[in-house]
Amino acid sequence: MNRIYFDNAATTPLDPDVKIKMIETMEVFGNPSSIHLEGRQAKTIVERARKTIANLLGTAPGEIFFTGSGTEADNMAIRCSVEYLGVKHIISSKIEHHAVLHSLDYCASHGIGVSYVNLLPNGHVDMEGLENLLKSSTEKTLVSLMHANNEIGNLLDIEATGNLCKTYNAYFHCDTVQTIGHLPVDIKKSNIHFLSASGHKFNGPKGIGFIFIDENVKIKPLIYGGAQERNMRGGTENIYGIAGITKALEIAYSQMDEQHNHVKGIKDYLISSLLENFEGVRFNGDYKGASLFTVLNVAFPPSLSSDMLLFNLDIEGISASGGSACTSGSDQGSHVLRELPISDGYVSVRFSFGKYNTREEVDFLIRKLKDICTPAKTLA
């Protein structure tokens, strides 16, 4: 049975051309820190990749640093801001990725003030509330807000956020793990000081990410070791991952408009199909407004199989999730949905789409959902 994969927000399939590029790169075994021929060959791969990514993002190569993940990049931005920039106050939201939230917990335990901006009923950041927090802050401040929420897809107005940070002399960290490779991001226009990205969210390899650090921001490493990444990240560079993430980003940018139209069509088709076939179905977040085209969070009304919906979908060959893959082993439910007005008894499922999905797969999903979901009102 061919499985249907609707969990692209968790991870995306590796693009075949990225796999080929990584295999080719594996012929180079040198350590990029070595000065002999083999080392220079490896170093060339790293630096060409850095330049390519910088060109795609409209920034300078010296502002791109490779990391082991988006999580590491988030930690680096937040914890190094506190340690080296004199940040004493961090403003964020309670629906950030746990890479950010747990970093904030760490900072709070070490005496840093943490404030959480209010959310509107549809899950968007209350921008007026954000400005009030910035206006009232008397300490050097970092704002850490994600570009797109990984569970409900809500998009932050990063230009407006960056302008507020500039007005009130605050640093701005933006987790763009869900948007890099899917949406164009103007780093300079948005006044971003730190930006986090991860390769496996845009059909690249796992275990490789990068962080943009504005050239005017001077911090020291989160991970100490050798002089790798221009003394900013100790540890021998993952040249195969670096080659892979760069090839994936090149492909993503070359196909961005085409894939946007294709994937948004899949999302819109699922919305209309659900509304046509299921009475009482709802959608979490601002799904019709400022929302990422790759994510749809669906709230199904109570039914016989509500508690087992994901399990039953999996049995039928359909992969989806109840929220972030990073919390799938937890029994506490979605921290994002807890912040939203969700009706009691409804079961939420995140469907997230990629360039390999088709409308025929949506049709199959709808048929299986019809078999699985028996409305509670018919059970008497």
C-alpha cells in the first residue's frame, strides 16, 4: 500500500536531487579545518554553500553560520543574546516552538525577565500589546517570535514586528523554520537580527540548519570547541549536510512560485472538501487570512472514533499529526491549542502539505474520514 504523507510540517521527504548532491559530496572526506588539499576541498564546499545561501537570502556570507538544527539556532540566538548582548528582558508568545519556550525557561531560571504577548482569538500576536510591552520595557530587550506557527500556520507580520523592535531599540529573533524555502523573507527590510532555519523542512536533510546573525551584532559561541564557523560554532562541519541544505534551498527558491500555487491548491481543496462532507468541522487559527499555505489544523466534532482518529488514519495509510512532532511523545496535548478557544470534545488534527502531495490524495483522505468519523449525535 502506498502511504499518503500529510505531515510535512514535521519533516519533508528528501528531494532526489539533494540526495544525489550529498552522495557526490561524500567523495570528499577531508576536514575543512585542515590546510592540505583534502581539507581545502572540504572547506571550499562549506564556503561556496555559505555564499549561495547568503545570495538567496539577500545577505552577506559572513552573516550565515551552519548549525546542527533549527533548535540549536534558536538556542544560540536567545541564550547568546542574554550572555553577550546584555539582554535582561525577552518578549515572546506562548505558542512558540519548544526550542524557544524551553530556552526562555532556562533564561528565566537565571534571572532574565520574560514577558508573553497576548494573542488574539484567532491565534495572531496582539501587535498593540507587543508595542506596549516594548514601550514599558526598561531593560535591553530581545523579541523572539516565529514567522509561521508550526501547528496552526498563522503568519506573523515580520516587517511590522521588526519596525517595532527598531523603534524601541530591541533585538529581533525570528524562527523561520516553517517558512524558509516556502516564502521569500526580506531579512534586511524586516530588521531581523537573528534568523533560524532547518534543512529538513524544505526537502533537505535532517541534522543541519543555519542561523543568520546580523553583522552588527557581536556575540560569542553557544558551543565551544575549535575555530570552526569563524570561531562561532565549535565542531567539525557536516559538509554533506551543508551541501544538502544548500541544494535544497536552491531548488526551493527556483520552484517557489510554482510550489506555492500547487500546495495552496491542495490546502484549499481539502478545506472545501471537509466543509462539503463533514457537518460541524472547524479550523484552528486564521486559516483564511494570514496563514501559511502548507499547514491546515482541523477540529473534528465528537465522534465514536475521536480519540483514535490519528491512529485510525495511520492504519489506513495516512500520516498526519495532532501537533508538533517534537511533543508527540507527550500526553499533555498541544500547548498551542491550549491558548486558543477550542470547543470541548473536538479533536484537532494537523494536515501539512508538500510539493509531492496531490488532489487525489485529498480525495482518498476524505473517503477514509467518512469511514472513520461517526458523529456522536447518531450514537443514541
